[in-house]
Amino acid sequence: MNLKIIYRSTVIWNIILFMLLTFVFIYIQEAIFLERSIFDISFLKLSSLKYKDLIISFALTALTVFSLKKISKFFFIISSLGVIYYTVINLNLDFSKLILIILFIYLLVSYYYFYLLDIELNQSIYNPNFKKNDLFKPMLMEIRVTIKSNNKDCSGYLTNWDESGCFIYLEEELDNNSKIIELHLQLRGKVFIQKSVLATQAGDNRAVGVRFINEKMDKNIFNWLEFKKIVSDMGLNVEYIK
């Protein structure tokens, strides 16, 4: 299912920035080895041509990460391996302790961002847990939820969830310009309320992914974490009621 991305977390923006800084790292090490100024425009053009395949890899990684595609992990690995390859070649030609230290730091940061990217892509807000052409309703048991906003309320049920967000199949189209919403859920006679932000939306406006906003609420109001604990204690995990 193609989803419209409404909200992107800081993780996504940081990974895109990391791709830009990775090119800066390659460019600076090239300048160090050839003893050229990084402010030399002609040298920048020559370096861009030399590393054009790496630049294309960086661009594809940034684009697929921005679009939150699963294939972005593959491009991220290719980009990281490309940086290692070119850096090792340069170190063989002219060894530099500074570049070696920076490469080690780059490997640590690269692994950290890949780990964060993997977590981000597996979040429920990007994974509806059903397909557009399914013949039957996706869930054997429907956990009802109401989306409340300034314009109108929409009812539906959960199809996927985790600690940071959930995906909801709606019974009617969501015609809503307000990105900040409230989720209202009822279970065992209790009402659970969680402030959220719209993160993804299906093309037909009949399904949305929402990311929870962590903020203090009235102590008499039950929030999502309390709801999830009760649901888990009841054994109502996504894979069991799918």
C-alpha cells in the first residue's frame, strides 16, 4: 500500500544530513591527500566527477530514506561500503592517522544510524498490516478507536501498533486538516486518551498511521502505555488477532 508521508521524525532528517556530511568527509580527505584547498571550486568539480558513483549512491540513499522505503537500508549499506572502499585506497597510497581515526568514528556513527533507520522503518505507523486488495477485514478482533479533531470525529479499529504509534483502519474517509489529534479507546470500561500527530495516510483517506506525542496529562486520564499494558496482559498482540 502506498502511503502519503505527513510527518518525518528527526531520525530521518539526521540520516539525510549524515549522507551530506559523508560526502564532506570524502572531499576533505581527498583535499588532505592531494594538499589542495577545500574552497577551490575547480578542485570541488574534479572531486565530484571522481566520486560521482558515490555521490549517486548518497543521493539514492537520501531519497529513499526521505520516502521511507525499505530499500533505503540497502542503499545505506552500499554508501557506507563505498566510503570504506575509497578511504582504504587513499590510506594505502598515503597513510594518515587522522583519516584512520575519522574513518573509525564514521563506522561507529554509520552503524548507529543504520540501527535507527531499521527501527524507524519497522514502526507500525509505516506498516498498515493489511493490503489494499484484501478480501476480508484485516483483524479477527477489532479494537475500536475514535480519532477526535477540531473538524470531525472518525471511528475505526487498530490494525498495527507499538510503543510509539499505531495504524488505524477508518470506517469513513478522514477529511481533516488538523495534524494534531486525540485518540480515544475504550477497554474494560476505561477510556484511554492519547495525543498524537498524523504521520502517514493511505491514498483513499481510509487508513492512517499516528505517532504518539509524549506529554503530561491529567493523572485521572489513562494513556496509551496503560492501554498497551492491559492489551498485552490479555494476550491481544497484533500477530495473534491478525
